[in-house]
Amino acid sequence: MTRFPPLDGLLAGRLEAALRKPAAQQPVWPDPRRARDAVAALSRAEPIVAPDETARLARQLAAVARGEAFLLQGGDCAETFADSTEAHQRANLRTLAHMAAVLVHRAGLPVVKIARMAGQYAKPRSQAVDAGGLPVYRGDMVNSVESTPAARAPDPDRMLRAHAGAAGTMGLVREFRRGGPAGSEIYVSHEALLLDYERSQLWVDTSGPEPRLSSGLGHFLWIGERTRQLDGAHLAFAELLSNPIGIKIGPATTPEQAVEYVRRLDPHGEPGRVTLVSRMGHARVRDVLPPIVEKVTASGCQVIWQCDPMHGNTYMSANGYKTRHLRQIVDEMTGFFEVHRRLGTHPGGIHVEVTGDDVTECLGGAPAVAEKDLPVRYETACDPRLNAQQAVGLAFLVAEMVGASRT
């Protein structure tokens, strides 16, 4: 069995200092001792990803940052224990691969594929309690979606179950990759949200300009809009990692903040080390994004510019479903590409919530999903996803945008 050796020296001290900083969106474990035992058990488990895989992804992302490739990232909003079935995961992988094939053939660029899989079991939430007064559901890694006090109590043993599920998923990803054509590697990613989980599997990586920590839990990790505080634990933790890092930037992000994120996460100027994931909303992307791109570009850093056109365009339908309209999703992406074309920078990728299942969660597409259709197959555990037909249709539109940006 692989064991993650105890950290000592400077890196151990920096890790503990990082984790003592204010940490948003963390559960309060009813029994801290059980939480410590769970973290210790995780440290004795096999890693989800291998260091050579992560290093290979880093090299491919450097090509994206240089404008030589395109990044496609997608998958479930939140993985669940119930839906971690082979059929569901294969459908998601096929959809991601189909989208990538469209982009390769129609846009003429290599595509780096990263799935929201093998660890996306925790979710940030805007409120601490739900409409019924219960603790809010924070993803299957923390508690259950079932609306009872017992089910909503944070349970640290769920981290162990999530890790086991992620390991099984990664095995399926590797099998899917082996069955595909050459160069069909798919990497895995999740939001580095639950710090007790994230701290559990760390290696010392001495391959770079200075010793850093490498996570065995995912190839690519990102920091969300709700946990990107400059004085917070999540950013301080990410600074210590050698894994490629994404950071979601919403409409309240200032150009100065964006430059500071890059400065702290990429002090050695490694192309593709940082992915800035804009999630502005279709009505604001054309106004908010340009000064950020200009200031970061002027700093000399080669980041990946990625568009998340989903999270800024979520709203409540008239019949009470959290949804997104494909028209607004496309408009935000169009604005994203317009900004980069005008500034002469590379629109490096998209980050979308999609599933291979035939769900009715987002509006529009062909055949179109209407509001009356939302209850038919609304299955997400958190946010609405594009179904396979909507996702592939979106890929055709993105391929046109990528092609136009290169002329």
C-alpha cells in the first residue's frame, strides 16, 4: 500500500501556516477526533493520480498557454455516490471525447481534455442552512441531500467513501483512455474545497525550481469563486502545490486581484501553471474581462484564459427550477472570444458542466428543452448541466469561434 510520508521541514511548516488561515466553506465536524482519524486513514490510501500523469498535463497546459492547443474541461456539477456508476461515467467520458473530437477536426488545434471527475464530491454553497432550516447540503463528501437532521450532519467518514469512489472512477478513466486512439488521454480535476480532504495526500515534488507539494488526489485542482480570498487558506494551500491550478474569477474581480493571484500562484513564470477561469455572466463579460486580461498580460505571465459560461448565467425558472439557457451560455462565450480577439490574446479553453445522460436541466438546444420539460428528467445534485446533445452542439459553436480567433 502506498503511504504518503509525513512532511517535515519548511514545507510542513508552510502547510500548517496555510491551513491556519481563515478557510471559507468548511464543514464543522461534530467530532473532531473522527475527522482526524479519517484524514489519517486517507493518508494511508492509494493515490488517485500518479505524478508522471500530472507532469504530462502540465506540459500540455504550457502549450495551451502559448496558444498551441485548446483546453476542454467538463463534467458533472457534483459527483454523487448514487450516480457513480460505470454507465453514467462512461456516458460522461464519451460526451467529453465527442466534444473534443469536434474541436480538433473543426478548429484545427490539439485539445487537452480534463474531466470534472474522480473527486468532485464537495460543493460550496451560498447559505449555511436551507429553506427548511437544516444545514445545507455540501456534497456527498460532507453530508447527504436527504432532508433530515441526521442526514445533513457532516460526517468525516464520507471523505473515505468519496476517495474510494474517486479511485474507482480513475480506474475507469484509464481504461477508457486505453481503449481510445493515441493521444486520447483524459485527466481528472475537482474543486480543492474541503481542506481536510485535500491535505491528506501530498508528496514532496523536487522536479521544479523549488520543492513543492504534489497532490495525489487530482491532476488539476481549482479554487472557486467563494474561496479565492487573498488572505484565505485555499489560496495559501494552492501556492504550495506543483499541480496546475485554476482559479475562478467572477464579475467582482479587479485587475489588481487577478495579477496578485497569478503572482502568488506562479512566482517562477511557468506557462500554463495558472488557469484564470472567467465566470462573469453574459451581460458583463465584455465590460469586466478586458481590463483583467490587459493587466495580467502586461505582467508578462503566460496564463491560460478559460471561460466558464455556466455559473454566471444561472437563474430560477418560472416553474421553480434552477436552470441556465443555452442562448446566454453561448453569448458569454461569444463575448469571451470577442475580448481576446480584440486584445490579441489566446482564448484558451472552456469549462462547462455537462453530462452524457439525457437530462432536462438547461433550456434551449436542438431539440429544445422548454421550461415545461424541466421536471421530466431534472436529476442534478446541485447545478443544472447540459445534456449530451446540448454539449456537442455547443462544441460545434466553440469550434467556429476558435477557428475565427486564429484568422
